[in-house]
Amino acid sequence: MNVRAVIWVLCLIVMGVLTFWQINAQNAKIDGDILSLIGREHHDGDADQQDRSSDITIVRDLLRRDANQVIIMMSHPDRDQLEKASRTLAQHFRDMDGTTSVSLPGFETGDASSLYGFYLDHAGGLLSQKDRDMLINGDGQRIYKRAVQSLYAPSSMISAQSLASDPFSLLPGFLAELGDKIGQSGLVHKDDRHGTPIIITLAPHVRTSGFEADWVNHANDLIATATASDDALLIAKTGQIFFAVSEASHAKSDVQRIAVIATLGVIAMVVWVFMSPLPILAALLTVGSGLLAGITALVLIFDSIHAIALVFGASLIGISIDYALHYLVLPGSDRTDDTRLSHVRPGLRLGLLTTVCGFSALAFTPTILLAQISVYSIAGLIAAYVTVVTILPCLPARNIRDRAAIRVIYQKIDTVLLAVRPSNGLRHVMLALATVALIGAAFYLPANDDIAALGHGDDALIADARMIGETLGMGGNPQFIRVDGDDIQDRLETGEAIRDAVRPLIADGRIGSLFGLSDVIPSISRQNANRALITSQLIAPFGPQLQAVIPVDISSTQDTKTPLEPAPEILAAIPGLSGLQRGETDIIRLNAVKDVDAVRDAISHIGQARLINPRETITGQFARYRVWASIALGVSLLVAGLVAVLRYGFPDGLHVVAAPLIAILCAVSGAFVLGVTINFFAIMALFLVFAIGADYAIFTSESHQHGTQDATRFAVFLSLISSVLAFGLLATSSVPVVNAIGTIISIGLISAWVLSYWMCAGHNGNDHHTTHPQSRGHQ
């Protein structure tokens, strides 16, 4: 026994060293970003899908870029004061650690102007929408007069080269419009106030190294200082980093409070029952070995571990304290360690086998998250079991105190539950009805996978984001239009058709802005149409007059011009443009969308275009996760039923699995009545109900084989208390998803505990309140 314990301790030490080395060497990182979770499956698709990524992959990549951007909107009645305050605050942000770049579109020259030289050789085919509309309407004379006036303007940048390529000075209008589209012209005047944005790009390490809260706190201090210095200055902010830190703050405070209460509660319970610190040490060793083994398995198998997998895995390892309690409650007097262990080992093995089989089903789903939860849980529970059978017998036994208040309370409840145990026939009926009801619930119970329902929500941040969207047409609720096609020119023409279709929506404020590849590089057909307009509406009627004042043969300016086509250098020159083209797919970005249905209707006639709503897309992804998790839960129940039948025969084996099955139904029904949202995380909570509830039933059934019914039922009672402390307190969280998980687990575990009495009677259908002499220890 001691040799096995030493070997296992050495294994745990090796696990600890490996885990520390992997994490310290950054071979495995902990990722808390929800965007890194969505769209990550076991396979990336076949070769046919490589050029055309899935919607969820595109959404993930685009939102990841947005995650590194922050928008600060400043507003003031006086334009000069606004410029002064904006430049000062922008410089403070530039000086902050974690800031990559800061732009001030309202008062600084944007990137579009730097493209003048690149566009100049192709100017004959480039027109702003305003100039194009004037030429279509036959109003070329206004453009001609504007061109003449620009020749004598003091600040004119006209040169011999620009006159030769763009005699009517059309390119500055195209570039100004392009600047508006890519967000480089940000000064607005509304309700007697001037407003402008400060656009901040964060360094990647801010979101991945736990530096988020520090950056946000510093940014909030800068904003508070700026507004305190000028009462007329208003500042609003938006960006994923602000929402992420807000959610993390709420969750952290809840988790800290719950963890402290639960830990103190479990310690108090164990000390109260045993009046000794040794059982506490045994419980900590069991739980700690499970946590260590689970993390080690993850860091050795996966390059990146998601925080959600750690949370669910660590929660499931809470089962390991049940393993320890079932051994600890056995009386130590008049029995050897091997004898005590032999009484609980079969139940521990069967409970472990059932749980491992159940969670193995998660590994076969196509979702990386579920696979990580599966690996963590299986490795952790196996380690906890090994700790119980190798290390715990080496510790001195401590008997329970019969006069402890918790023991007295248990005996009263135990007597009542034994007295109202249903008959075999009624148990058959309960199992049949519960099975039918659970299948019906899986198909007909309404589910809500909307990601907006998962978080706490920050009213101030939501209001700021809405204000920035309404004022600047930036941020807000980003939407994307996807354009697929084998030919780049076809996609550019589709992009132009989309802009024409949604232009009325931009004019009436239902869309803030739109930006795509076709805004930067018009299609060849559009460039040819522009050339024809320039020739017929400008060169033909006004060319001779303009040529009289400039030394250029205007009639030949369109003869040798080649059309502008997509090239790597221009794609790299526009910030964010490279992310809007993925193989045979172009993405058109919409900002501050207020009417999604209007956008869909506007582009419904354009066959190659499809609106992508990130919220809907991510919600759909979590709905698929929920379906896969539900299927895995169903498979787990079937496997558990088969294992139980092989162990206990028919129908006793079915009665054993009926306990967690009915407990799951009770949890689902209770959640529905209480208005708790049924989603992916709720199904994962049901997995915990299944795993812990199956252990309750199996341990109770196994106790009939060894005459330890009373000790086992008391251990289950203690396990229930520890589980309710650990999980039930989650129901008090202010974060909706955490609250839902706690509520579901609390209802499910209490139901599973009661059902372990009713569904797991002895083979004769009866049981008695057995109190063996050995089971009554004393201090």
C-alpha cells in the first residue's frame, strides 16, 4: 500500500513539473476570449472550403480585429476647445502601455490622402459618388468651374503630373469620399455640439496577457480627468475590452464571494463531523490531485486551453470530494485499511466508469471546447480515484461524531425518506414517464442560445455605444455582408450594387456607414463607365475651354490609361482592408446598423450577397454546441443504463440510472418554471447533475452489497451539502449564465439525492435503517 502511494505521489510531482514547464514556457496558454472559442472544431473542412470560409470563421476573425480597437467620442459646444481637448487626450492614450496606435480623424490627415500617388495614374476612371451623380445628371459645368477655381486656390496641390492625369481635379473628391468610408473624416456637428472620435488600436498582448483591466482602469482615469477639467466636455467610450473587463469584474466578485463561503462551509462541515483536521487534508489531497491531473492532460494535448473548459472541468472535479467522503465516513475501529477500502472500491470504480463513459461522449463531438472539458474531467476523476485508493488509506482513520448536529439532522431526514419509499411498480412507472417526458423536453422545450443573455450587461457602456453609433455612425452593432464569387471583378460589381441598394438606408440613418473592397477599387466596368461619363460630360464640352488655361492635351488624357485592379500594395495600404478579402469571398462591413431587416430587404435581389449578423451567427454556433451536448448527454444516460444493468441486473439496473435521469428532468422542469434560460451552458450543468446524481445512485446501490447502507447514505448527504455549497451558491450570482448553472445544479442534485433513496432499494425492494456497531464511532 505504501509503495503504491509513493509511486502515485511521484506521478503527481511529475505532473506538477510538466504543467509548470509547459505553461511557463508558453507552450500552452489559457485563453479567456470567447472569440477564440467560436468556430474552432476538430477539423477545418476539406480543400473545397479553404477558399470560402464558414460564416462563423469569418465572424470570429473580424470580431477579433474589432476586439483590439477602442473608440472614444468627445463632444463639446466649441470646436476649438474640442480640438484642444481631443489632441491632449489622444496624446495621453499614445503614451499608455499597450496602445499600438491612435488616430484623430476629425483633426488629422487620414490614410486616404497618402494614396494620392498610387491612384493618380488611374484617375481617369475614378469618381466620387457626388461627381458621378452630377455627370449622370448632365451637370458637368459645375465640375469644370470647380476645376478652374482650384487652379488659382492658394492651397492648391496641383502639379504638372496631376494635370496630365487628372485635369478636372476629380481625384481629390474620390479620396475625400474614400476617407469618409474608411473612417478618416470624423468631425460632426449635431444638436449645437461638435463631436469627433479618437480611434485607438491596442497591442495584441493586452487581450491575451491579463493586462485588460489595467489598461481599462488607466483609460477611465484619463477620461475622468479630462471631463473634470471642462464641464462642457462629454466623453463616451466603446470597445470589446470595456465590456469584457466589466463582465469579468462582476464574475470575479461573485466567484470570490462564493468560493470563500463554499470553502469555509465545506471545512466547517468536515470538522463538525470528524472533529479532526485529517479528513480536511484527505479531501484536499483528493481534489488537488484531480485538478492537477486535469490541467496536465490539457496542457499536454492542446496548444490553447479555453477558460470555460477550466471552469467546467474544475466544477466536475468537485465530484472527487464525494470519493473522499465515501471512504472517510467508514468507521476505522476494528477494521483494517484494506477492509474499509474494499467496501467502497466497487462503488468508486463503477461510479468512475459511468462518469468516464459519459464524458467520453463529449470527446466525439466536433467541438474543441467539449473535447477539452471531456479530457479535463476524465483525467481529473481518474486521478482523484487513484488518490483515494492509494494515499487516503495511509492516513489515520477518524470516526464520525454521532452527536454532531449535522448527523442528527441527517438521521431525521433519513427516517422520513425511507418511510415514503415507492413500490417497485411505481418506480417502473416513474422511469417510463420520466423517459418520455425527457425526450419530449429535448424536442419541445424552448431554448435561447442568444449570447446577449449570457452576460451581466453594463447599462452605461451600452448607452455609450448607442450614442457613438447614432452620432458618428461607428461602433454600435457591426454587421457584415458576404459576397462570394470565383471572379474578383464579379465580386467588385456586386459590392457596387450593394452600396447603391443600401445608400437610402445610410441617408435616413438606419445604417451608419458601409465599407468594402469595391469602395477602394471600383470594378473595371464601373471605371469604364466613369471614363465614358468624363469623356462625354467633361472632356467633350469643356475640354477645349480648360485646355486654353493649362498646358495639357486634355483630349488625350484618357487614351492610354489602364484600369485600376486589386494589388497587394493597395490592400496593405488601407487599414483593415486585407481582412475584408478571404480567397473567393469579399466582406462588406456595416457599422451602427439600426434596422437589420431593412438591410436584408435591400440586398435580397442581389444573389451573391448575404447579410451576416455576428450575434445571430454566434448564437447559431452555440445552438449547435447545445445540440451536440444534448446528444452526448443522451448517450451518457444510455451507457450508464447499460453499465448498471450489467452490474445489478434488470430491472434494478434501470432503477439505478433512473435516479440521475429523473433528476435531470426535475432540473429542466424547475429551470423552465423559474424562467431560467435553457442553452449550451444549461446542458453542461445537466452533465454535472448526471455525473454526481449517478454517483449518488451507484454508491447507494453498492452499499447493499457490503452492509454499509447507513454510512453510505450519510456520505451522500455530506456530498450533497458540499455540492450545494459549491454549485448552489452560483445561483446567487449577478451574471445570468452563472446564475442559471447554479440554479439547475441545485435543483438537480437535491432531486438526485432524494431519488437515490426511492429508486435504489435493496434487491428485495426493501431496506432498513441499518446501524452497524462499527458505524458508530466516538471521539
